[in-house]
Amino acid sequence: MHTVTNPLQACNDIYFKPGGVFTAVGEKNNWSWLAFIIVLLMAILPQYLYVHFVDITWYQDLLISAEGDLSPAEIDARRGFMTQSSFMAQHVIGTAIGFIIINAILAVYLHLCTRNDDSHVFGFTDWYGFTWWVSMPIVFSSLVSVVILLLSDNHQVAPSVLAPLSLAYLFGVEVTSKWYGLLTAINLVSIWTIYLTTVGVARWTSFSTQKSLIIAAAPTVIITTIYLVVTIL
């Protein structure tokens, strides 16, 4: 059986041999802090670079155009709030807080879903640590974003570059499109996260792989379905 002996090894093996990582994380204390730090830093990095790189005036026009028909006064008001500082707060601080809150919600969900497991030994804090390990695929997505930004010689870069493994970026869907939100949500990171969650739940419980997959995929399927319905309507 694959053995993981330290958190640094776990950060590497989570991509290749996640089963051993979840077994080790379930037995060790405080390993999840490293995943927490890595995920937040890597999630923030492309956001920070994007705000510093993008043509702010062009970005303002892009976001304003996505709001539809506005009066000149409304446009001026929007532009007044859309400063580089406000974008930095939205992209960087918003991303960090968003991850912390979303993972907390996911931890509550996983805790509730596994309470009827005969071998139930993990509480909310354990599952909260778990969520940072299943969030590790964001590292790859962020690295791709950073590379694209560093290689770009055009400062009018669409915000979809921040989700380079999404359908929105791959198909060049504009932020003004009603399909932008849905296609941004459908990405390789989400699929990878579902896989890791499936492996982790199966390791931490006595649930079958099929049941673990249902638990892992349900939030994404529900959210994507809601996105689809809202987009169509």
C-alpha cells in the first residue's frame, strides 16, 4: 500500500496517488494547513497578476457593456467604482474569502452526508481540512493562467483567462454572453475535484465508490443545473 509520510509528499501525491494521501490526512493532525496555504496563494496569484496586467479602461468598458443599456450617468457611476483598487479587492480578497466560505459549506455538506456511516469518526474540522486537499487542482489552473498572462503582449485580456481550463475560455465565450457563467463553471478543475472527493470519501468512510461519487458530484450537478435553467430562462 502506498504510504505518505509528510505533508510535502502529500501535496505531490494528491495528483497521482490520492488514496494514500487521504488515508494519511485522516490519521495526521495539521497537515491540511499546507494545502490551505497553497490553494489560497495559487488561487490569488493569477487574480493579482490579471488586475495589474489588464487594460483597466478596456476592462471597465467590457464589464459595463455586459450590463446592457445604461444611461450616461449610470455608466459614469459604474466607471467611478471600477478602479484598480476596487478590482484588486474584488479579485484578490473576494477570491480568498470565497474559497474559505465555499469550502466551509462543502465541509458541512460532507459531514452531514457521512454521519450515517458506520465508521463515522470525522467531524466538521476534519472535513474542512479535507476540502483543501480536493481543491489542489486549482494549482494547475492557476499556473496555466499565469503562463498565459506572462506570454501575452496584449493587455486587453478577457477575464476568462482566470479559468483557462473552462469551456468559456476554450471556446472564447465573451463575458457579455449569457452563457459565460455556465461555461465558466464547467471546467476540468471541477471534474478533477469530483474525482478527488470521490476517492477521499471512499477512503474516509465505508461507502462504496458509487455512493461516494454521488456525494462528490451532487453539488456540482445541482449548481450547474441551476445555472443552465437560469441561463435558458
